[in-house]
Amino acid sequence: MQIVWNSFGGRYSDNPRALYEALLAHPGAAGFRHTWLSDPLHAGGFPEGTPQVAHGSPESVAALESADLVVSNTHIELDWTKAPRARYLQTWHGTPLKHIHFDVYWAPEGRLDELTRDVRRWDVLLSPNVASTENLRNAFDFHGPVLETGYPRNDVLVDERGAEVRERVRAQLGIAPGTTAVLYTPTWRDDLLDGEGRLDFSLHLDAEEFSRRLGDDHVLLLRMHYMLSARLRDEQRPGVVDVSYHPDINELYLAADVLITDYSSTMFDFAVTGRPILCFTYDLEDYRDRLRGFYFDFAAIAPGPLLRTSDEVLGALEGLDAVVAEHADAYAAFRERFSHLEDGRASERVLEAVVLPLARELEAAAGLPALPAAAAHDVQVVVLAAGLGSRLGRPHPKPLTVLKDGRSILQQQVENLREVLGRDTSITAVVGFMAEDVMAAGPQLSFVYNADFATTNTSKSLLRALRGSRAGGVLWLNGDVVFDPRIVQHVLPLVEKDVSFVCVNTERVADEEVKYTLDDDGYVAELSKAVAGGLGEAIGINYVSSDDKHLLVERLEQCGPQDYFERGIELAVELDGLRVLAVDISQFPAVEVDFEEDLRRADAVEWVPWERPGS
């Protein structure tokens, strides 16, 4: 498999670097071929022997057009055509506080059109946290899967490599032991360009006064936005180090003891370290109200004090212990909201969700005829496969349970869905317990990771999947339901009409199962295991329409961690007037495998191969 890597137009850094290094260490990726797009100004940051082509050269375009996988952390502003089978993984490069892309207040004429040409090539987008997913999707008008994985670049901030990296980088930068390293990372401002496109930049933080007041036991590390990297000629002095050209900012996070920033996404990454953050917001109102705008109320979520002048910043550094104590609760809330996926395994999750499945798919397709140009039906499907499945008593997730015919439940589900809906149907599995095993069993699936699988139920797994889905309705099913493919054919007209429904069996009403009642108009009124006088039981195959999806997402957010997704449907019915059909599929076999008895019932069914109508 041929992979092309790009970070900030030619650097060896960020999420692409983390994924590349994780892949080099992975035993299943020994035969992969790699090419990095490289900027000559940053070529020294690449390890010796790293395959490179100059960014923007004819060779770089040729590499992109022949790649099986392109991995980038920002737009690739080149004229190139993605190969038909290729995938483009866009990691992006930060949690968005400030508005981006279509949400910005202003952009030079034609600029957004130019960037959007690249967005339309993307196949998968990473999100660093739940709070960012919808902002990223909406800002880019992106309709593909958004995977909530955390950022691969932040793995080093929490794993065993961190201490070694900190010591090495501080030595490289000449930072003596015991010296407090203060990293300053001001963000880009759209009005730094004058009418002729020239930069007009001022640092605002008084570096000379920093050195005078804080003395030799402090050092100021200046990290400019990548569009400002060459603008610090007047700030070179003892105790001040320009680290704008250091290959990777995550190494600087580890080297630093304190971060000063304004509205840069660096605050979200630095918070993973647990070290203090000072917010130098000298132009807060102008930036918020005129220049760029925010997705969050910054004053309400800020992890540290909002400081208006350079003097206030220096004063906060002089009294840092008191500042940290005063803002401890705000800092903890900030980390809980934005750092909840940063557990040191983001790279692993991305490799297992995107890179390795693509390699297996390409290997399986070698020598085979080309896939059909499009699926028979443009339906997005979600399989909820994150749970522990403890009631069945197996050492693996229930979707991996092998049936009498030799297929796992997951394999039967995928084959049934693609037989009816088309070979290219988009199927996303929500994984959690033994996620790597489930991913390996579904190499042609996309994945969403529920990091809280041990303490949450299907309401939260479905919520993650719906947040990451593209525009349109979603057909979803529990990962333990064994079903006749004719059920999918039976409900397909409702899917194509975009009508919300749940599939029900009216021949069984078991106490342990989810039951339902109807209102006077024939739509679902109640849907839970506690329903009295149920008309039948839900089998775990459901659909939410494009118009209803936002209502279900809102109500799933209100569900408790142990609620089933049916509680979200009930709330939407009760509070929003959601109308959900109960589709009777009793004429077709379907078994939700919770217990050993259910598995025996599933194996007792003679599953009839599906035949396409008219064939």
C-alpha cells in the first residue's frame, strides 16, 4: 500500500507524524511504501532516510495521484486528482475554538472555494473530542464519517515516552535543570495581511520585560503560527528562544512548564499535560465579535485567567501557584470536556479504524474485478458493537459469536446488508470492548470508538455514531441480532421514503425484551423493557430519518449512561412529537442473542439465502 503524508505543507510533524511512526512500528505494515511532502525550509526536521518529494513539485502531484491513502492535517492546496480506489484521511490540526472554513466572518475572494476543492476529496475526518465533532462537520460541510479518536499527536503527552522527550528537547534548547520554560503560542489573525497581502505582525508580549522581571530561571519559548514563522528577527535576546521551526510542537509541550496563548488550539493539547495555561486575550472582544468568532463561550470555558496586558501576564507568572489554585476547577472542567479521549491510544485507534482495514481491503481486491461504481442504495448503516456482552458468557464481544453456519454474527449482518443494499454500502461499527478484535473481523467497515463502553449502554454508542454520520437518515442495528436479509428488503421502501421506524415482532412478548405500545394514530407511544401490555417486542433493527435525526441526538444526549437507545426514542416521542412507525417483520426469522438459549434458537433457524427480486 502506498501512503502519502502531508503536515502543514511540508513539515515532519503533528498527527501525520504520530501515525507514520506508529505504523512503522506496527508488525502488520512492513510492506507499506511511504512518501512525505516536504518543504525545503523544514527538510532538516525529517529523520534521515525518510522518503520525501518537494511539496508543490510535479513529483508531489504524481505521488498524490498514485497513492492508495493520503494522510494530511490540513488542506492540500495543489491541483491533483485522487485515484478512484484511494482514501483521504484528514486528521485536521486542532480542536476548533475559533471559527473555521465556512463559519469564518470573512475570507479573501475565492479562498474558500480553493480550500473546499480539497475538502471534497476527504473520505474520513478525525475529531479530537465529542465537543468538536459537529463543529468540524458543519464548518467543512463534510458528509463522510467523523471518527472521535482523540489526536494521535497527543499520545506522546501521556505515554511512557514523555519523560525522555522532555529531557532531550530541553537539552537541545539549552534549558538548564530547574529553569521554568514558558511556551508562547499566539494564533493567526486574519487582519495581519494588509491590502497588498503583506504581513503586519506584532508580538504584544514584552519579551525584554519578561527577561528583566523573571530573570535567568525562566526562559520564553516563542512558537509562532506556521504562517508567521519567519517574523521574529527583532525578538532574539538572552532568555528568549524562537522555536517556530522546531519540527513538532508536541515536543515543546513536554519541554514547557507553562503555556501562554490567546485563542490557539494549542491550549486544548497542552491541557493534556495538566500544566498551567495563561490566556493572553488582549483583543478578546474584537477577535470574538469582528475578526473570527468562537464556537464556545471562551470566558466560560477558559482553563486559566484571561489577561489583557503583557504586565498582567508577567504578574501571573510571578504568582503562578496562586493562579493555578484559583483556576483549578475551571481547568479540570476544561480537561473533562476536551481531553476525554486523550489516553495514549489515539494512533492505535486510527490505524485500526482506517489504515489497516484499507490495507486488508486492497490485498483482498488484488486481482479481482473492479467494484461496482455505486451501491444499489445510498444508505448509511450503523452496527452497535461496543458492549461487554456479559450475559452470553463468552470471552469476546457478542458480534464475534460464531453461528452454526461458521459465520460470526457480525459477518452475517454485513453480508446480509450488502446483499440487499449493495456491495459499497457504508457500514460503521461502534466498537469498545475488545475493539481491535471487532475491527479485525470487519476490515471493510468504518469505526467509531466508544471509550466509555464499560460504563455506558447503547444510548451513548448510538449517540456517537449519529454525531459522526453524514447528512441523511441512518439505519442501525444491535450487534447481536441475527436476521433474515428479507427484513432489510421489507423495510427498504420506508428507508427510501426517509420514514423513521423500529422493526417489531408481534408473535413474541418476552419479559426481558424491549416492548412497545402504539398511540391512537398508530405510531410508537412507549418503547422499553418496562412497558406493560406490550403489543410485541423490538428486534433491534431501526431507522431514523434525516429530519428526525437531530431530535434523536438531542434526546440521546439527555439519556443516562446506562439507558438503552430506546429511551432516547421515547423522550423524542414524548417531548418532540416524534412519529415512529412499528414495522411488523414477524413473517421473517430474527433473534437477538442475549443468552445461550437465544443462540440455540438462532442456530435452529434454517437461514434461506436471499434472492434479489426479479432474479
